[in-house]
Amino acid sequence: MADIFERLIKNYGPIGQHREHAHGYFAFPKLEGDIGGRMIFRGKEVIVWSLNNYLGLANHPDVRKADAEGAARFGLAAPMGARMMSGNSNYHEQLEKELAEFVMKEDAALLNYGYQGMSSLIDALCSRHDIIVYDAESHACIVDGLRMHAGHRYVYKHNDMADLEKQLQRATTLIEKQKAGGILVITEGVFGMAGDQGKLKEIAALKETYEFRLLVDDAHGFGTLGKTGAGAGEAQGVQDKIDLYFSTFAKSMASIGAFIGGERKIVDYIRYNIRSQIFAKSLPMPLVIGNLKRLELLRTRPELKEKLWGNARKLQSGLKAHGFDIGNTDSPVTPIYMTGGVEEATAMVMDLRENYHVFCSIVVYPVIPKGHIIYRLIPTAVHTDADIEETLRAFDETKKTLDAGKYKAASIPDMADASA
Ligand SMILES: Cc1ncc(COP(=O)(O)O)c(C=O)c1O
């Protein structure tokens, strides 16, 4: 018999295998100081591009005040128990009502976390006869929800409407044959790695030919897209065609929690049947109070969204003008595509952090194909022109070093915390 623990420590996984060199630097870095465009990393100030603090609410004075007051008044314990049993409050219900209005849906239900909530939502919605048709680049929370689904799931190539239609035809034929079940299409409002929007308008148009319900994870679009900030559906003029609108509070709201909005009867069904909420303690009161304040700012401070977009445009047009490939982003998410090995990528990140004081995330093999490097920059409303200009210069100079082959090395640099 194999010992499970022995097997685990033979292979720590794609990123874990580098932990001895990487822990505390390339993985599990500690950013300190007030959350903003500049923070402290290993004792030095860095320009930070890796936080989804889109509207800069993480350290907004009104938000900090509401969070502190919520904690002082209620503590972290309240309310005790699951919503259904003993953990409900007027504040939870008020937040649901305001969220529903904000995303133009009849009702909304709070979820404790986006990841868990989405997985559990898929489980709550679908029976074994139902078929789920989903985008190939769906977030892990959707993929993990699919793993709980006992019925068929058909994947379509990322944002490929011809392939989606093919999968809808397949699904429709099977459902007619089994004489049971329906179709749920799942996509994202904005794909968090590449920054491209899901083709919600085109997907909604397919409803004229095929019968299905549409669930959209708009984690990155909520608060950042659309005239009022209601997200990618609003930006594309099809918010009313989204049957279930989902977002986390972890991005533009810089908080914790999530919600699902839709038709009242369906949201009620979800309330009474979603296992991640029924069998878990309710969202703590300070978070609910803090989220009410954040939502108020989303509604009443459109200038935050404008500032975010101003910064996103400056960063993206600056990168393009310097000859960088940023793909097809149509959101603030800003990827930079480059080629190089894992060792080169880590050496470049180190140079960026140590000598240019620019801190951003990278993705390398085996998460993406060998030889490719993706940097991902998240502009926010609290970045300054100086942050953007310094970052453009840093990328310009380090890219030249990369292209000259000067980052080539036999192994990734050893940057682990001394205590790791
Ligand atoms: C598209 C998407 N869905 C869901 C989640 C998970 O949300 P949470 O952090 O609230 O668990 C994330 C990341 O945070 C995300 O990017």
C-alpha cells in the first residue's frame, strides 16, 4: 500500500516544486504597508500592479471607517450560525436588496466567498439530466463546480461562438433524446488572465435559436464596466439577458464575500438549496456593513471608475506604443505577452523588483505552454502618472535585457525567505 503523505512530498506540484528558492519572493510574497499603488516589499517601496483593488477602495477613508465601526459595534462573531438557521440580519437583507438593484436584477443572495459560492451554485442549479456548456478558459471555481455535476458538460473553445453553437446543438440533441434536462451556459464577463470580455451579446443572441439559461461570473466586470458599473452585461447592452449574474466582492469592492443576482423565484430557490451557505456560518457583520459602504461608493462615486479607466488607458496605450503585445484586453486587466524560459522570467521579475521597484505577477510554464511568459498588470484608481511612467520605462529596459539573452540562467534565483 502506498503512503499518501509520501506520494505528496515526492511531487509538490507545478509551483510548489520551486518553493525552496521561491517561497516569500516569487510565491507567497509579503506586501506590507497601506494597500495602494505603492507598498513595501522586503523593506523597499515598490509600485504594485498585482492587486485587484480596481477602484482603490481597499484603503478609502470611508471604507476604513465603516469597516472599523462594523467591527467595533458587532465584533466578528455576529451573526452566529448559518443564514437559514440563526445567522440572518436586516443588514444582510439590505445588502442583498441593494446589490439586486445595482445589477438590475429582481433579487440577490449573498455568498460567503466567490470561489466556494460559484462551485456550490452550479451544484445547486443542475440535475444529472442537465447539460452544462462552458467556456474553455473558465475560472477554477467554475471548473470545480463542474466536477460536482453528475450530468454531461460540453466545453467550447474560448469565446468561439461557432464552437459554442456546435456544443449547443449537441446538447439540444441529447436532451431531446433523453427527454429530460435543460442547458446551462456558463461564461465570464471578463476573463481575468487575458482581460478580454466574454461575448455576452453574441451568446445572448443565440437564445433566439437555442433554449438555455445563462450564468455569468463577472468578478472583474462588476464595478468596473458599464455606465453604472453593473458590469460586462451592461457594457454590452445585454444585462437583462443574463439569467444569473454572479460576482465576488474581492475585486472592485476590495473585500470578502460574493453574490448571485437573478429572478426572485430562482434566487429564493438558491437561498434554500445552496450547500455552501446552508452548511456554513453567515457572512460576518463587519463585512456586511463594510460591503454596504463599498456598494454606496460604487453607486455614488463614478469618478473612481473614470480614474481607473484613465489609468488603464494610459498604461495600455503606453505599453502598445513601446511595442509590447498586450493581446485583446478590453478591460483594465493588462497582460503582457513575452517569450522566454522559467529561469529567464524569474530573473527578469527579480530585476524589475530589485532595480526598478516594480512588483507584478507572472505566469510561466507549466501553467502556460513552455517558452511563454505572461505578466499581468492590474491598474487601479489610486495609481499615479508617475507610477505608470516608471513602470513603462522599467518594462522597456528589462525587455531589452531579456531579448539580449542576458537573463538566461541554469536555475531560478534563490530568493526564499531566510526563515522559509
Ligand atoms: C472569475 C473569478 N471568479 C471567482 C473568483 C473567486 O472569488 P473569491 O476570491 O471571492 O473566492 C475569482 C477570484 O477571486 C475570480 O477571478
